Amino acid sequence: MPTVDSNPVMDQAAAPVADPLLSDSAVASVDVEAAAPGRPNVPEVRGQVPADVRGRSLAHGLGAFAAAGGLYGLTFWGALAAPWWPLQVVCAILNGLLIGTFFIVGHDACHGSLTPFDALNQALGRFALLPSLTPYITWEFAHNRIHHSYTNWRVRDYAWAPFSKDEFDRLPRYRQWLERHYRSLCGLGTYYLYEYWWKHLIFLSRDERQEMKRPRTYVFDMLLVAAFLAAEVWLVLAVAGSEPASGGWGEGFWGAFTSPAALIVTALVVPFLLWNWFMSFAIFQHHNHPRVAWFIDRDEWDFFAAQVESTTHIAMPWFLEWTTAFIMQHTAHHVDPKIPLYRLTNSQRYLESAYPEIVVERWTFTSLGVNLAKCQLYDFENHRWLNFRGKPTSEPNPLLRALREGTAPSRRKK
């Protein structure tokens, strides 16, 4: 897969992006599973999770698909046809969250981890990604092949990749404002909607399409998403057309929304925007934290630094653990994407027992606000986070400094 080893030259009006593609010979020099001397390698890290803990199950996979898909469909219909507008609004909010739950099931299928059967995984994955309007092939490329291969290596991984202070200062004023907006509670959803979904899943650059290959599959999946959206709009209009004219509401103050515009907003627009917020929230929490490092220098980046030390476990309340399909126990997923969502909890326990340096944080609204305030820019030289004024908000990473100086103790298991 084409990539480079140098510090990328930033386009002043864009988010951090990958370098231009190089030749296959340059690609061959990047080993995404390499381990620095004294650092645990891939087999050792994955070996901390017993084989009987990580196994795939047809029954569990189909059960997860049916449960998430059924709840998504139920809340979609509630947002469309509930008899009172407050109930429609509640269903729309829940539907936005459940688009995410169903998406995570599809995400597992895309990794080949949901069930033991690859063909079934591809079919289930394509369907589960449709409510989020995500083409299967572009998600597989952006997430599986880019994000998982080059996690937190800013040269390639663009998901919530931070600017340095110097890069931020060189941006146009409007782009500085946009970055401030993205890294705020209200702006989280805008980030995923535009910087990830629009740019990397729908309207890919020519370089991305060339690297992704499989043009026929790309066209098929794009048409599949378009057909799903058209079917949703048709269903909304059909329901609206079956209701008696009432100026947009049913009888009385509490009557249901019935006009086409009101139903499109309630059943389609609101859930989709909420889904984008939830998704952006999850990705930010996974790889932006005061104790998480980002890298430009290829010599400092390896499998253990990226997948273990720079991938968090955000401990959610039990009901959110279930609705997020356990994906916030993210270290286990990054160590081995073949571990299915229904095995992440036990797998995460084994990894945290073996590697206490894994970042674990109990989630609260306060902790999210703190991380948004601290994780705004990044000092790649000293490996510490900065705010937009350039003031350090975290201590320099002592382990990375020791690795750079060759004084880090071995983390290999005896």
C-alpha cells in the first residue's frame, strides 16, 4: 500500500492528510507490524488473549445483527408513524443512536469477525452500514486498510489527526475557526460528517480511488447506498401521503408530524445528524487523550505504540456499553480486529492485566470536556498535547523520550 516515511507537507486549507503516493518500493519499506527493540511484537501481544476467548460464533453474530437491526427498524418506524410528535422525537433520537449500534455490527462484519463465514459477513456488513449511508468498500478501505494499518501515524491516519502549532498557525483564519469548532462539544458531529464521511467515504480523492482499486465494487456500493436512501425517502412520502391533510400535524397540540417536510426532518435528517455526532465522539475518544501519542517520525511508531499505548478503553455506563456494542473497549479491537464485539470485554481484561500502560478512563461528560480542551494541537517533538494557544496541556511522554534515547526498559514477556 503506497505511503511515505517523511513528515507530510500540509495543505493550508485542509485537514491533516496523507502524503502523495509513492512507488511500490517505498511501500515495501513500511512494516506496519514492526516492533522496536525490547517492544512486544504482534504475536506476543495477541497471544495475551487466549484463543477460546476470541472465537467467532454464528449464533452470537446473527443475534447481534438481528437485535441491532430490529431496534433500528422499530425506532425508524416510530419516528415516522408514532401517534404523538414527542414520541416521534424520542424515537428519532434513539434511532440516531441505534444507527450507530447497527453500524458497529456492520463494522465487525467488515473486519470478518462477526460470524465465521466471510461471504455472510460481507452480506450482513453491507446491509448494516446502509442506515448510516456508508458504502461498504470505502469503509473497508478507509478504516481497515488505512486506520488500522497506520493507527496514529499522522502521515497516513487522518481520523482525528491533530495539527502541530506551526501547522495550525499557517492555516487560513476560516480553517483555524473550523478546527476550533470541530474540537468542541457542538462541533464533534460536523467533523465526521464533512472531514470523514463526505471526503473519504463518499467523494474520495483520485489518489484514494486508485489506491483502493475495485472500481466496480465502488460503483455497486455507491448505488446500493443511493437506492437505500431513495427507498427511505419514498417510504416517508408514502406515509405522509396516507395521512389526512392537517397542516403538518395531527389533531391537537400533541398530534403527530404528518407533512412530508416534517417527517423527512424527523425520520431522516435528525437521526443522521445525531449518528454523525455519536460516531465522531467515539473516534475522538478512541485516539485523542492526554496520555495518547500521535506520531510523524516513522522510527518512533510501531505496532505496540499505536495499537496498545495509543488506543483507549473508555469505560461507559452499562447501558451505553450495550448500545455502543462494546466498541469503546477499543484496545482489544485494535490489537486484533478479528475479535468480535461480543468477545471484546473479556479480551480487554486480559490485555489490561498484561499491559497496565493501556489508557483506561471512566467516561463522564466532564471527562469528554476536559479531553476536548486538552487535545487540540500536538507537539510531535516532545509528544505532548497543546491547546490552540500552544500552551502544553499534558506532560511530555516519558516512555517515548526513553525510546528515542535508547534507555527504555524491555517490555517483552519472559
